[in-house]
Amino acid sequence: MLIRFRVENFRSIRDEQELSLVASPLSEHPEAVVRAGRFGVDLLRTAAIYGPNASGKSTVMHALEFMKSAVSDSQRTWAPDAKIPRSPFALDASSAAEPSLWGVDLLLGGVRYEYGFVADDSRILEEWLYAYPRGRKQEWFTRDASRGQEFEFSRLLKGENRAISGFTRPNSLFLSAAAQNNHAMLAPVYRWFSANLLVTDEQDMAGRELAASQICISETGRVPILGLLESADLGITGLDVDVDDFPTFADRWNIRSDTPEWREYADALPRVVTSVQLRHRTKVADVDESLPFDQESRGTRVLFGLAGLIVATLQTGGVLVVDELDRSLHPQLAMKIVELFNEQGTNPKNAQLIFNTHDTNLLDSSLLRRDQVWFTEKGEDGATRLFPLTDFKARKHENLERGYLQGRYGAVPALGNFDPQQSAAD
């Protein structure tokens, strides 16, 4: 589970900002809290971020996505002489010369970890991993490019640490290089980034649909996806997929079987979905009719793609990060998705959902705790500030939607007057 995330000097974020999933000592909605016992912190299953347009809500999501990409891909796919694609704060020229920071605290398999790194355009300046296997801090490795010996390793971190550090490039992460060399002790942290952290927005609609389609190959994926579609009252009664083995699929699309890409896909996807059709309830002869997927409504396709990620996250106990959860979804459906994560019965593996939204219907005290609500706003310098609702000492049964729309918590646009009839000359 994610405990907290920190980022500094990335896109609209200049100064360090922190998103915390640590629960406050509030009495409402105990089902939305995972009791962490001996680790001393209780964790939230869900966090929602509100704010005006262009306030930096999406930047928080993109920052998590960049950290995931850096861990997963920096050693494997970043070019040796490439710049680090970090996007520093652009509205202050001095920020381009300053480094950027990313950091997470995680709870994985009963062990707490702190991992992070600092980078400029050309290299990783710092990197660290601390573990708390018995509640006490162990410094597994640190990296500091300004030291004579850049990497330092604890004797507690077993593995080919020195050898791996020798071919870790200046612009790649040690954690990324270690994973490519099957470092067993670091695998849980790497796996969280590569497999258990899912970040998505509506621009990734095709990727969502492809992932959901692939999940539908197995009954354990298809049944809950169909259940979510049926519960949305879309008139959907069934889901059919056509599947090919990968060699047949590769031959049909002229994918050369001797390429590394082919072998990688053949290992990962022994079977490939070639088409998906949803069956719809009709009153004509009591026969359900199927539609080609590209003829489905946009709302249906958005929900199908999102359903795949939801099911995968709930089944693995991962973290799903959604940019604009409410886009193309009815408010009641968005509420249903939040409830799936908040309830122990539908979320027994303690998966987490982090999302941003403009949908104030979700600011309902019967759905979200006060510590599950966060805001973004920009100052006069154009920099994003991220802060929790709990900063405002909101009361337990306070109407959060009305308070937010009235500007009680900030993070709302200051709208000026606009007359479309007024000419430019006036």
C-alpha cells in the first residue's frame, strides 16, 4: 500500500508537495481505513483531489506516472546518452537548473519501505532505499553522485550489488538496473512500481480497452468486469471475446517470429484477444443482440476500459491512479467505483484508488471521510500547492460540497465577468 508520495520541481509543482494516505483519528467510515497495527499508521483506501482547471491536479498523477516509468524503464529503454525527461517547473527560469525529487513510502508484505531519487537533466544525483522489516530503519542502499564512492550498500542487502552498480548508467536508476538482473531482495519494491501501480487518463482509452480485453480471456477477469458493466444499468447482459494463440495472431498481422518483440509478447501473452462484443438486452423475440465494439457508446467504452483496471487492481491489491474519474461517467457510477474501493467486502486485498475530479457529488459525507479529500490551487507565482481538507478543521457532518463550492476551502476558480456581446473595440 502507498503511505505517502512526495514530488518537487516537476511541471507545475515547484516546491515539495506531499500526498499522504495516512488516516487521521476520525470516527467516520471506519471501513475506508486499513488498520496497520504494529506499523503505527492506519492507511486510507481512497483519496480524491479537487481543484480548478489548470491548478495541478493532473500534475500529481503525472508525477506518479513518471516515477513508475523511471523505475520500470530507465535501465532497459532510456538511451545511454539521453536527457532525463523530467519537465522541471517552467515559470521560474532558475528551476530548470535545480534538481527534481520523487519519493514514496510503501507498505508491502508487512514491510515498510522508503524509496526515492533526485535527478537533473543529465543524471541521477541521489537514490535511496530504506526498509523497516522489524519496525526499525535499515539503510539498504544510498547513492550520491557527489561522493567519491557513489553507491553505499548495507551488509543486510544480499545480492550482486557492486556488480550491478558498475553498469548502472548515470541516467538510470539502480533499482531499475537491479530488477533487470533479478535482484531478489529488491523485487517487491520494483514489482510495486512495474505491476501494482496503474496510472491512467482518458487519453489512454485505447490502452485501457486493450488491457480490459486481455483480462477477459480468463473467467476470473471476465466475470467481475461483466458484473460491473451489468450493475451500471447499461442494458448489457453478456460479454464475448474471440481469442487467437499468439503465433496465429503474429502471422495474421505479419509480425516476424524471429524478433525479440515477438518472443517477449509470446511469453507474456500466449493468447491474444482479437475482438470483444457486448450483448445487449432487447425486447425483440427475447434475444440479446451483440454490437461490434466500435459501435458502442463512448460512455460504455470508457467504463469497459476502466473496469479492467478496477478489477485488476482489486484482485492484486495494487494502487489505481485515475486522472478525471468523472469523465464520461454518470455521477452515481463514479460513486459506485469509490464505494468498491472503500468497502472491505469488495476490497479484501486493500487496494487503493487515487483520483482527481470536478464532480462535487462525490464530496458527500456518506461516501468520503474528511481526510480522503485533497485540493490543488496555484499561487500568484503559478506554482501548484497540494493540501488536505483536514487543514480547515471541517466538522464531521459538514456539507463538504456546499463548503467547497462557496470557496470555504480555497481551490476554486476566481471567475471574472464575461460579456460575449462586448466587442474587442469596447
